[in-house]
Amino acid sequence: MTVPNEAATSIRTPHLLIALKDATLSGFVAFGLFFFLIGLRSEQGSTGALEISTRFQTLALLVAAVFAGTFLRTLAFGRGPIPIAGAVPASVTDFLASAGRFAAPALLIFALLVPVLFYQNRYLLDLGILVLTYVMLGWGLNIVVGLAGLLDLGYVAFYAVGAYSYALLATHFQLSFWICLPLAGILAAFWGILLGFPVLRLRGDYLAIVTLAFGEIIRLVLLNWQSLTGGPNGISSIPRPSFFGLPFTEAEGSFASTFGLEYSATHRVVFLFYLILALALLTNWVTIRLRRLPIGRAWEAMREDEIACRSLGINTTTTKLTAFAIGAMFAGFAGSFFATRQGFISPESFTFGESALVLAIVVLGGMGSQLGVAIAALVMLGGFELFREFQLYRMLVFGGAMVLIMVWRPRGLVSTREPSLRLDDGKAAAQDAK
Amino acid sequence: MEYFVQQLIIGVTLGSIYGLIAIGYTMVYGIIGMINFAHGDVFMVGGFIALTAFLALLAIGVTSIPLALFLVLLIAMALTALYGWAVERIAYRPLRHSYRLAPLISAIGMSIILQNFVQIAQGARVKPLPPIITGGHRVMSSEGYDVDISNIQIIVVLTTLVLMLGFSWLVAKTRLGRDMRACEQDLKMASLLGVNIDRTISLTFVIGAALASVAGIMYLLYYGVIDFYIGFVAGVKAFTAAVLGGIGSLPGAMLGGLLIGLIETFWSAYFSIEYKDVAAFSILIVVLIFLPTGILGRPEVEKV
């Protein structure tokens, strides 16, 4: 009877030993990482000089947590990656795959119904508007990054151009939102072309740093050109949008009195909600249509192989410039919507963090997948709001989520992408050729 | 003339700090072709570790300043190197064979984590440290305008010079340097020839982080203030420096760092201080139009 027991322990012991060894190592690493940043804390004392205080209890707890975590992980899964794929049964994944086909229409219907369902809940409506703004920005950036494969780290610059265009045109020339909206889009597109020219010859990461620099230049100019933009104080009392000329006020000739409704501040919020929904859907529709046009094909071809693209006679200059211009145009639309919704803008709203957030939405959603971008925007901003009480920790969690999702699913949450042309399926190709 | 010389001294000091950070970007980019967005924050972490370590040493009774600074240097380099190692291990290694954008996003996530971690752990307020290294020398003086070079400026420039020489030697002459250069040329081939790729990449991160921590100490000693947000601005500037000099090239990183430091200083001295960053970024864009791979970068060979 002792023999099988011994065999069992001899198999088990190495596991335990390995786990113990790994856990001790991680414990030491955690101790090294946290000792000076968590174990000790410098604080300005009453004299103004820095004083040091200790928090060894927190440190010990954290190190113990890391030790226990590594120990259990190695014991359960060994040293390799955690097998998540096998953790979900096949029936569930099949169900999810079949449900995925209905996800887009279901989301759309839900989005259309949000103001009806949550009419009383002003907070949820505002959150919906915010999410839709980022969905629109994500879809716009998706044209540049997902379709054309140009890494843009300064996308927020065009958002800023759109917002300031509307704010300046509306406050100085009293132009209405509906005239400014296309103007802001056109101006942003011009800035897109302006940025596009110097970066035409650049590849990959040089492109990334130049777009990042461009975004910072725009923000710094907005911050310092006091006489035009008001500097850090921004521009306030930007006119609110009207319902095609009918303002949302209590006065005679307003939206409420024309339609014989009782005045309510919610009317404007609902109108803004449908406005941004329409703008976002416009972005989506244009993207889907463009993918079927020669220019969209050229974008995707350029993403896959630029040299092959050029040798097949595609003009990469115009292809890149149109991608930048169209992506920028939608950011410009979103920007002027942002300005009219907030009524106040300042350079604070257009930092690199925003660019990173939009890029994260595009990549985490699965590049090139329209549905994925929408879901990622919903999950990220929804999660952001959900943890509003944990102000201090939510950015930490947000960063952690970005890393974890990338490690777990590098291709994004929705990684299946509709191919624009199928070779193995005659029907799809034939449909395309029509 | 005197004013010019004074600005030159300031510019070179600032450029040295940028150059030290830029090395970390350029080495990592050279080997695995990714922008280590968290590197600027590793620099910031290095500064914070140095600050608390210095205060702790004073508190336990190490009163000799040179000894304390030496210990701080050792502690900060070692522990920041550990941060570099941990960042690579957690956020980049699992994504090594993924497509190009994946490690970039996880690097941005790591940068957010480090910034907010330090903000939570050490507070969001700016931490002032009274000047530790004081005194200086008068270089020249005429028409009532004095040109001074302070001891801390000399130390910053000298340390940078020594570290850069040492690092160049390491890359050129040692076994590790040879492995690094092999990995830079062809990762797969290097692994077939028996180079331990994981170890080489880890060590690149470790060395880059150690150099960044020295830059963090220099920053702390030179400016006397530190907060959790310095990593972003310094990181973007240092990355700009690396690209300007030609990413992947060591002398390029030093040259780019110096150039960015000088541009920034002279622009604020002679034009307007508000637009100094605009000037640095604009010059980057202009240089890249004419030299798409930076000043000292090798032209990329396009393979079909």
C-alpha cells in the first residue's frame, strides 16, 4: 500500500516545490518593487520639508497577496499560460457565436429605445451620449488604423479642431450648429491632409510619433494662443443646438411650444442623444460603403502590404491622404457635437489620454470590426462610470484591464472580421462584383 | 555671447537627461521593434524610489551626503531595473509574437498603471526636495553678466558621459552586447544560433530602466521637484529625441537628446517659453520630412 502513495507524492511534490519556489521569487520581487513606494511614503510636513512615514502593514499584506496568488496559480495551472480557451464549454461558445449575428441589430434597437426606456433617468441619457461620442470617434479612427493600417496617436487633435471650429464660428459669427457641423468636418479634414503630407514617406512607428507630436502641437497652441482660444480658460457659453431652428427653451416659438408639449429640459438631452446616434450611424454607414469602393479596397490592400500595393499601380499618396482626411472629418463632426453638448471647451479635454482611450477602444474592440468598437466603447466607458466611487483606483484598474485584455485576447474582444472579399465563396465574390 | 553660453550649459544639462532616457527607448525599439510607452514612467518611478530612499537613509542616520547619494544611486538603479524587468515580463513577453499594435496598447496600459500606482502610493502633490548639491563655478563674466556652471550641472553631464561610454563599451565589446546586436539584426536567426533571446530582451529592459533611474535621480537633484506626471512629458520628449537621432541607433539617441535639450532651451531663451515644446515637436516633423529615418538612422531596406 505504501508504493502507490509514494508514487503519488513523488509526482505531487515537484509541483508543490515549483509553486513554492515561484511564489517565493514573486514575493521577493514584489517586496523589491513595493518597499520604497508603498512601505515608505514621503509627505510634506508642517515645516514644508518632506517627512517620511512607514506603512509596513500594507506592504506585508501586498507581498503576502502576491505570494499566495503566484502559489495558487502555479499549483493550479503550472507555469504555462492559463488555459482560458478550454474553460468555456463548446456549447456556450457555439451559443455566443450564433448570438453574435443578432448582437448588432439588437444593440441598434436598444440604442434607439434608450431615450424611451430611460426618459426619466437624465444620468443614463448623458452616459449614453458620452458612450456614443466615443463609439463615433472609435469608428472614425478605425478608418485610419483599422482599415488603412496607419497608426495615429494624435487623433484627438482633429476632435479638438472640430470642437474649436464650432465654438469659434458660433460665438464670433453667430453661425448655427447645422452650418458649422459640415464646416467643422471640412476644416478637420483639411488638418488631416495637412498632417498627412509630412508623414507620407514615414512608416510604422515614425508615423506614430509624428502623429503624437502633432496632437501635442495642436493642444499646446490651443493652450497658449490666449487671444483666440482663451488659453486654459477655454471657450464658454457656446450656443446649444436647436431642433432645426427651434430652440429648446420655454419661450414662444420654441420646440416645446411649437409641438404643443410641456417644456422639459430633457427634450434637449433626448435630441442630443438621437443626434449623436445619427452621426455615429452615419460614420458606420460611410465606413461600410467605403470598404466596398475602390478606395476602401486600396486602404485594406495598403494595410496588408504597401509595396505590393504600389507595384499594382495604386497611388499610395492619395490613399493615405484620403484615409487621414475622412478619419479626421468624422472626428471634426464629433468635436463640434462635443462643443455644442458641453457648452464649454478647454484644452483639458483634448489631451493624449483621450487619443489613447480612443485607440484602446479600437484595438480592444478588435481592429476593423465595427461591432467590436461599439462594444469596447460601451464596456470601457460603462465600466468607468460604474467605478466612479473608486475615483482613485479606477484608472489603475483601467490600465490593468488594458494589459490583461491584450495578454488574453491580443486580437481584441471581437476578433472575427468580415472579409471584404472571399475567394473560397463564389457567392460573396459575385455579390461584390455587382 | 555670455547669455548664449549660459543657455548652452543649461541646454546640454537638459539634453543629457533626455539622452539617458532616450537610450532605453532606442534599445528596446532596436531589439523588438516596439515603443515602450511605459519607459517615461519607469524614469518617474526611478526618481520616486530615489527620493524615498534618500529620505529613509537620512532618517536612519546616514548623514554623509556623498555616501547617501551613492547608496541612493545603487538602490534606485537596482529597484528600477526590477521594475523594467517586471514590466517586460507581465505586459510585453506574452505579446512578443503578436501583431504590432498589441504590445503598444499594453504599454499604454502599463504607463497608466505606473502613473496611478505612484499617485495612490505617494500622493498627487508635487514633492519638493531642498538642493543637496550646491555651489558652482564662474566660467566667465563681462559687462555685468555672469556665466555660472553649478556643480550639479557638471555632475549631470559627467555622469551621463560616463554612463554612455560604459554602455557603448558594453554593446560593442561584451558577450551581452553581442547578443543584443544579434537580436537587433534578426531575432529568429539569433535564437537559432544559441542566443538566449528571453534573457537578452529582459536584460535590455533592465539596463534601459537602470539608465532611466539615473536620469530620474539627476532630474530630482537638478530641478528639486518631482511628481507622478513628469514621466509622460519627459518620456515623450526622450522618445522624440530617439526618433530624431534615428531610432535603434545609440549615438543617435545621445545626439537626439542633446538636440532636443538645446532646441528647448534656446527657444525658451530667445523666443517664447510657452512654445518650447511646439518648437521641439515641429523640428522633429521637419527633420523627418527630409530624413525619414532620423539623423543617424539606417535607411530601412524594404523586403518583398
